[in-house]
Amino acid sequence: MSDSPRELPHPETGDLVLTDVLFALSDPTRLAIVRELAEGALEETPCAAVGGAMPKSTRSHQLKTLREAGLIRNVPHGRQRHVSLRRADLEERFPGLLASVLGTPVDAS
């Protein structure tokens, strides 16, 4: 889990809960963040670059909800935090779910 005060806890792949993942994806803003990360251009990006124009407190809340559900990884990187989609973990735990929700084809590789 977390090794330092700056590290945030992330659920292990086997501990991901479907209802938590679906709840996190049910909010349009959080779904938009996941779509943005899924497009690949923002594979790992500073938190401030995710989610468009919104107050810092709102962004923080949305990212926390996504992190706690296991959809994203949020790690320290210098004075910033970088966010990435846990695509492989989600595919391992819930095969095809992310592709189904986002309406994207499943990568066969």
C-alpha cells in the first residue's frame, strides 16, 4: 500500500469491488476523467491537467473517488502527482468492463 506519507493507498487488483468501480464511473465528471486517461495521450499526467477547468478541491475529490475504487493510480512525482488509468488491473479483475463502459474495443494483445 503506502510507503511514505506522500504515497496514497491503492486497492490491490484482487481487492477491486465491482460496485465501487461502477459507482465511481456513474458520475459524468469522473467518467470524463477516465475517458481522458483511456485515450492514451494522458497515460500518466499531472493531476492538474486532468478533468479540465474545475476547482482544485473538486478535482481532488473526484480523483480520490477514482483512486479508492481502483480505477486510477495517483503517485507522487516531484512536487506534483501523476495520474494513470489502471487498465491492466481492471482488465484482469473485470475482463471487458472498461471497454464496455467506455465503448471502446478490447485490445487483444
